[in-house]
Amino acid sequence: MSFLDVKDLKIHFPTDDGIVKSVDGLSFGVERGKTLGIVGESGSGKSVTSLGILGLHKGGRARLSGEIWLDGEELIGASAEHVRRLRGKKMAMIFQDPLSSMHPYYTVGHQIIEAYRIHHDVSKQVARKHAIDMLGRVGIPEPARRVDSYPHEFSGGMRQRAMIAMALSCDPELLIADEPTTALDVTVQAQILDLMRDLQREFNSALIIITHDLGVVAELSDDILVMYGGKCVEYGTAEDVFYRPEHPYTWGLLGSMPRLDREPTERLMPIKGSPPSLINVPPGCAFHPRCPYAERTGDKARTEVPALTETAGGHLVRCHMSRDERHSLWENEIKPVLEIQ
Amino acid sequence: MLTYIIRRLIGAFAMLIVISMVTFGIFYVVPQWAGATPEAMASRYVGRAATPETVHLVAERLGFYDPVVVQYGNFVKGIFAGAQYDYGAGVEQCPAPCFGYSFISGQPVWPDLLDRMPVTFSLAIGAAVLWVIAGVTVGVVSALRRGSFFDRLTMGTALAGVSLPIFFTGMISLVVFSYGLGWTPPGGSYTPIDENPALWAYDLLLPWITLAFLFAATYARLTRAGMLETMGEDYIRTARAKGLKERQVVVKHGLRATLTPILTLFGIDFGLLIGGAILTETTYTLPGLGQYAILAIRTQDMPQVMGVVLVAATFVVVASLIVDLLYAVVDPRVRLS
Amino acid sequence: MLALALAACGGGSGSTQQPAQSASGGTGAQDAFNAAVTGVFNPSTKKGGTLKAAHSSDWDSLDPGDTYYGYSFDFGRFYWRTLTMYKPGPGPEGNTVVPDLAESLGTPSDDGKTWTYKIKSGLKFEDGTPITAKDVAYAVARSFDKETFPHGPSYLNELLAWPKDFKGVYKTPDVDYSSAVEATDDTTVVFHLNKPFASMDYIVQMPMTAPVPKDKDTGAKYREKVVSSGPYKFETNEIGKRFALVRNDQWDPATDPNRPALPDRIEVQLNVNADDLDNQIISGDIQLDIPGTGMQPAALGKVLPDPALKARTDNPTIPRLWYVSVIPDNAPLDNVNCRKAVMFAADRVANQTAYGGEVAGGEIATNVMPPAIVGQEKFDLYPSADNKGDLTKAKEALAACGKPDGFTTTMAYRSDRPREKALAEAMEQALSRVGIKLTLKGFPASSYFSDYAGNVNYVKENGIGLAAHGWGSDWPDGYGFLQAIVDSRTIRDAGNYNLSVKNPEVDKLIDQASGELDEAARAKLWVEVDKKVMEDASILPVVWAKSLLMRGKGLTNVAYNEGQSMYDYIMLGVE
């Protein structure tokens, strides 16, 4: 069993219009010191997954099933109070927009001190020293002075560094970063990603990076999970998913990746259409309305949900097409266009 | 900061001058535009069936034959330099700030205002404590239990509270609690706090609750709406992700942000109230500034009206200044400049 | 005694007067509607206790020389004494005056221009100094200064022969005013009048004759500390809030047969919310409603349907007339026949309903003087079946006026008085039956007489033909009620109370009546004035007002006094 082991996780929200199946049977695992990238468009259920692990999915309304094992401990069914004690301490989270995710009325230092003192019975002075220390370690200059600044007095990159400092202040063993760089400009993105990689090595924590941008996870991740319509459509090592992707959706994601060597507006192989509604997931393969190859499998695409099957050692794909068909499409039609070496 | 305060104070002073001119205009100039002669204006301050001679004498005594500018000038001069009052058998000095002598009672206005302030302060402070505690608590609980029976009950009551006028709720409360059950004293009861604090609170209990009910209703609705919005903010999710207890999330992070706009409202409400809780004081016959204002307007007693309007306006102006200063303290994003 | 009772029944009021109850001592009297109108309710001679009173606004002034409200004249007798006063108690005798400071009623000279009063001995102010005739003469003289005392009545300013250079005791302290009023010795006050005047005993019951010690007189500030000559004196006086009276130990009951002075203490709260005041009267927290003009509409709705509460009320007819001035200034109302058409066309029942009906409003009035006025006679020059108007006669009058198809005019009323608005609407509907079209115009009450209905130019320029009006008398004789509203010589540019009666014959009759020293002949002359005004058709009477008063819980010795037209306050005691 991995350090974090998620099995057949389902998070459903009953609404007046029907049941929203945000996460529908998801399984994955992350080891200490390893990084999992969860990739998908917005609305694919990736953020809900991370909130579900932390027990922060919207309270009483959600229906959670499956298993979440953290360091040998089952979180689903554990008391809310127990999960709360783990939050911030054993598992922590970094959010997308550091400006809106930090409280505007409290100083950065105050918010780090608060996070630290929830789980450590120390004096304010000790916690403050720790906060300054953490700010220094995430690369904020003059941390002893900036500790008393308010979030709005920081630049975007500095804020995200502070956010990381806050998340790491209790030395969590599992760190989930939800779109950690989306709100930042490109050069800052790289710095933050470097920082996270360094810190992960230092702290030896399990890291989950959630993003819609394959480029972000390419350098950091050991494993990559591609989500579509609340389900996993491809799961494998970073190498598998990058160099031997087998799912047409993954191809689409690779194709729509912004690249430094191209015009920003130029998309090689954009995915047509928009993500499915999680209330009325299309029957059969959820991706079939947008899949350029749906016709190849005939009615099956519209009537039968494809199974998640292993295509090679540890590489899972959810597609009706045969392995050979996928390989030949990749090698002959996709790879040359994407110019992946 | 200091320059900001000074600038605001100068602005406030200019505002008070404008207010005094407008008030003066409403009571002196507008009637004259409408064709009122000095005698017609003086006829308000004489007895029934007064002779033209009497009216003429009174108009002369009250200075209604002077040009309006001179009359206004005399008023302003009285505030800064004091004035004199001829009571027939002698002359009385009215030291600055002299807001003049009432046309009706012949009493200097300023001591009357000073005398009545503690009543209004007592009413406003007690009610404010009640309504802030009750309104905010109910608002928070309603927001956290949105859609529950408690939420629907309190928000229904709050709607009633906002729409029911005080002279109605006040009257009903007196009939039920004072004259029916005998739990509270009858209307018109007031004991100064320095005389007997327990009796002071007992006498004011019903007015406090009635006045607080009206405001608590507004504050509960605002707090509820604010909390619903705040609790959906990203930083609340962050607070939870840190492992904070829900209670701390609500109070320290949610309520903190919700209360800031409510503070502004409170400052203005309180400033208005200490200038005279007109309806409450009238309903319960409390001898405060509000009752003074309504009596002054009813009898068209110009110096009294001017005095009470200026004092009330000063309170509002000062309250809004304090609110702005406090806002900068409470919300670090606000800069005073 | 028998003769008196007969006279009472024959007297004008016409209501069912019961013989005065024989005084039965003790408390716990049975509540009954009108119990204090027909007799003394809950009679008692028990002294002690605190009388709790309240006022929904404030006195014009507590100074006897500067006040002009009925309740003030009534209540003031707790702390002042005047030369004469209304006879305390219920029934028609309440309209008569009896001596107070004076030993007897005034003695007029043969020409009616000099009135002499002898005052009693043993009278003292609250500080123990004796009250002399000089203090009375001084009080009268000080009240002359209307700049200092603008509120009080000005009857004495006009009646007495003041020296030309007299501007009041403060501005001209050296001028000798003995040509108007003088103390010829310590016990004699003499008034010198401009013209013969018969009702002097009624004038000197007003508080201008309440003695004021010259060395304690502080002009306009005297109201803050009035020196008492009556059974009570001021303990505290918080202007605009409350005051309290306590016993004046210098008052000698032997000199004063009229005041039982039962309570030990009298507390008065000012500016009390009017609706709350009614509730407190009902609950018993307050025992006396000072203004004495009746309950508020809100309380009426609660009291009238409840037999137990109604039994605590009294519903007297007061000397007040609600009416419509029919103004002859604009055509075609300058023609008496057009005015008569208005008289005939009006629906008296609808008008009474507009004023709240019989109990809350009053009795349908057919002439000007109310029944409570001494010597009043009830007559009806414009009768109709069911009092709903005689349309045939109205049309005849219109034809005689040369307007057979009717005409158009404007009716003014006080917009902040719902009853006057209702009256205007009733008039509009009734007159439209004969083709008289009314345009209704409401004006604020505070400037109704100074700027609008009582302003001659405004009336002429805006074609005002009818105006809602009301009048109450200062004292219950013809002069007291009629003079201010029917004497055309009182009319000036603005601030008029006589809006419509401009008839030289009426003026002539007024002079005749006010100079007539024989009481019976004088009363007849005032009835003649009333008839002449009705013939002139310049006043359309609506109702003789009634008020609904509630007796406070725990009060003893409660009686409605016709002279005060409210409860007789000085008689009251508490259980």
C-alpha cells in the first residue's frame, strides 16, 4: 500500500437537477518523496478530488464513497474532528489564487503563525520565529520584515511563496498543490515550480500537483493521472504519459499545451467542444462527442463505458480502440505533428 | 494621517456651516418666499387671539424685521461670542456657545441640549450593545444554518422588525409589558445613571429592546448576507485547510471580514441615534435630544431647531470621521489620504 | 335650593340634568357613563396622597400673566388665586363666578366703567408676606407688556384706560398706571374701563389678576419660579419635562371655601406621548390628562366598545362650536340669498358624521352659541326633515340670488385635521345636490389664520367662499363666545378669527349687549346677536362639540365643571 492510497473514490453531489458525479470511481496512489500530477480541464473533477482527500468537499451535501488511506489510516468514515487534526499537519494544500486564498485582514506572518500554532503548542514568539524561518526558506527576502506585511503588499509570486511557506509550516507528509502557478506569470511559474521541487526533496513529502497544464507536471511528476468527466482516462508514469500516451484526450491535452517555441495563440491540435456536464455525462465513452476517432469503434463508443485497462506495466488507459490502433495513430499521426522527440 | 484628520475636520466644519444655512433657510427664508410677513412668522409665538400690537412687538423682539443675513449673522455670532437675553425685568448673559433662547420657553438652548444628551446617549448605547450582539449572533447562526427552521424564523422576524415602525412596536410593548403584565415601568420613566444605575437600566429596558429590535433586524440580515458571502471565500477554505476548528474559522476568519462593512453602518447609525432617537424618545416620552427636536419642530421654535440640528449633524459628522479612521485600522487595505 | 334646581333644569343645556347627588362619603363609587357630568363622582374629603398628572405637550407658560389655555386656567388655581373664580363643582352653577381673593363679586359704577373689588384679609404668599391689593394691581399692570408676555389674553389691555405713555412696568417703570388699575388701599382694587362693560367678573377670574409680588417679579423668567398664592407651591420645575407641587403652608383654608386641597402632592409630567398618555390613564399609571380636551382617536376605538371602560368616561357638551364660515367677500356669496342656499343645502347629519358622530364629535348645531353658554337659546332658521337639508328651499334661495343653476366656489380647511377634511368632503357632496360646486383646498393649521383663511387678501385673491373653523369661548357668556368671531371691527389684514361676519347690525347689537348691566336683558341681547348672524347666513354651524374624558383610576371628588369645560381640577383628591 502506498503512503496515500485512493481506491474507487466517488464524490457525488445531489442537486435539484440531478446527481453531479464530480468524481466517479477514481483510484491512485502516491509514495513519500514522489509526485503525482492530476491533469484535466476545469470541471473534470480534479479539484474536488483533492478537497475530498482533505475532507474539505462541501460538507453535508456531498456523498463520498470508496477508500482513502493515508499512511495506513482510512480517512473516509473517520470523524470530522480527526480529519481536522490531520489537516495542515499531516496533509496540507496550496491553492490556486494566493491573493484570494489568504485572509486580507491578517498579516502573512499572522497566518503562518496561526497555521503553526494549531498543531504545535508553542508561544507566539516561537511560532513567529518559525514563520520568519519558513518565509526565508521559500525565498522571501528580508523575511523578518516581510513577516508583518499584509498579503496585498506582496507581489503575486511572493504571495504564492508565502502560501507555500504556510502549507509547509507544519512539515506535512502529503502536500496537495491545486493549480499552484495558474495565477502567476510565466517566469514566476518556473521559479515556483523549482521551489516546490526543491522543497519536496528537502521535506520528502508526497506531492500531488493538480493542473490543467501538462507542461507544469512534465518536469515535476513521477506519475500522471489524466481525468475526464470525473473518471481516470489515462494513468501511468510521466514517461508513459508524455512519450507514449494512448488516450485521444491526452493527445488533445498535449496538443493544446502552450509552448515557449510557438506563438501563444497557436494551438497544434485543439480539442473541439467543451467538457461534459457532470450531471449528464454522455453515455458510453464520456469523451466520444469530442473524440475524432469515435467512429472507429462504431456504436460501442455511444453505448458502452470503456474499461480502464492496463496497456503496459502500470500504464492504464480507458479507450475502446485496440492497443495497436492507438499505437499506430500515435506514431503516425500525432507524434509527428507535436514534434515530441 | 494627521493631515487627513485635519482636512476632514475642516470639511466637517464647512459642512456644519452649510447645514446651518440650509436649516436657517428652511425656517426663515422659505416662508418669506411663500409670502410670510414678519408678523405672520411671529404669530406662531404668541397666544390665542393675540392683537396685532402683540404680534408686532414679538416680531420686533425676535428680530424678524432685520434682513435675513443679519438674523443669520446674529445667530452665528451668538455661537462664537455669546448673546444677551432681555427678559423684561433685566438682561441675562448667554455665554458662547450660545445657540440662542427658545422663542417659546425663553430658555437658553445650549444648556437644554447638554441636559438632554445623557438621556439620548443612555438610550443609544444600551440599544447599540443589544442590537449588535443580537443582530450579529442571529445573522451568523442563520447564515451557518441556511434554510433551517431557525433561519426562516429569525429572518421572518427580522423582516417584520425592519418594517414595523417604532411608534407601533413601542406602543404595543408598553401596553403589554407595562400596563398589562406590569413587568416594566410606564412610558415617561427615566432615571439618570448617576442617581441609580439599576433603576436607570430598568427604566430604559423596554426602549432599549424596542429600538434594538429595529436595528438588530437590519444587522441580522446584513450579517447573514455578509457571512454567506464571506464563508464562500477562498481564504475560508484556506483556514479550514490549515486545520482550524470550525468555530475559529467562523469567528476569526468569517466574522472578521463580515463585520468590517457593518462597522461603517454602525458608525453612521450610532451617530444619527445620539443626535436624537426621535421616534423612540417620543413614543416612550424620554426627555432626550430626539424629543427636543420633535417638540422644536412642532412648535417651530427656530433657535431650538437650529441648536438640535447642528448638534445632531456634528455627531453624524464626527461619527463618520471616526468610522473612516477605524476602517483604516480594521481593513489594512484601506489607506487614508 | 329648589329654585336653583329648577333654574338649572330650565337653563339652556337641555340635556337630562339630574339633581345633584346627596354627598355620600367613602370610596369605591360605581363607575357610570357621565357620572361626573351629572354630579360629583366618588365624593370624598380625605386628604393626602399624590395626584399624578400628565400633559401631551407643554404649557404656554406657568406665569399667571402669560398663559391662555383652559387647562392652565383650571390647573393654575392650585398655585394662584384670582379676584373671582368659577364656582367649583358640577352642573350649570359651574358657569357662575364666585369671589376668590375678593370678598364679594365686583361692584360696578352706574355707568359700568369702574369696577371695584375688596379683597379678604389674612391672605399670604408662600413666603408669608401678606397679599395686598397692590400685588393684584401690579400683576394686572405687568401683564400689559405683550412683548414680555405674548401668550396671555389681551382683554385688559383693551378694556382698561391705560395711560398713553405706558409701555409696561419694565420699560416704563415710572409711569403711573392708576388711570387703568389701582390699589386705593391695601384691600381695594379699582379697574377703570374705556367703555361700559358688564362681564368684568368673568374677566377677573382670569389669571392676570393673580397677585405677583413686585420684588420677586423676574419678567419673562418668572414662569420658572412662580410665587404661590394658592394651596400649593412649586417644589421643582424642570422646564419642558416635569414639575411638582407641594402644600403651601402659608395658604389659609379659612380664606378659601372653594378649594378642598385634598392631595399632599401633585406631580405633572410634560410632553408625554398623547397615545401613551391615554393608555396610562386607562391603566391607572396617570390619573389626570391635563389638556382635558378628550381622548385620542386611537383610544376612543378601544374605550367606546368596552362597557367597563366606557363607564369610566364622561361625555359633556363643551362651549365650542365647529362650523363653516360662509365668507361674503367674493361673488356670488356676497348675496345673502346665495349664502342661505348653502345653509339649506348642507347635510347636517353628514357634517356631524365627519366630526366623529354624536359621542366623539358633538350635537348637531342649529345656531352659533353652544348650549353651555349662559342664557343660550336654541333655534333653527334653516330647518329640514331629518336634518339632511331642504333642497327645495335651497333652490329657491339660489333663484333669488340670480344663480338658479348654482355656482362654483372654494372651501378651505386645515389639512392636518382629518375631521375638517371629512367635513369639506361632506359639504362638497351635499352642495352638489343643488349645483353648487366646491373646490377643496387644504392648508397647514399653523398658518391657517395668519396666511390663508384668516388673511383678507388671500381670501379675496383666491376666491375662498367657505372655510372650516372652530371656536371655543374663554368664558361662558355671550361676549366670551361671540365677540371674537362675529364682531366685524376685529377684522384686520391677517390672523383673523372672524372670517365671515361683516354686518353693521351685528356690531351694533354687540355694543348694546356688552354694555347692558342687567344680566337677563344682556343674555337676551346676545341671543339677538346669534339670530342676526344666522339671518346673515355667514356662519353654518356644524356641531356643538362634546369631549370624551376619562376619570383616572383612584381619583376622588371628580366633577365636570361647565365654566372650565373640563374636570374641576382643584376639587380632585386621590384614594
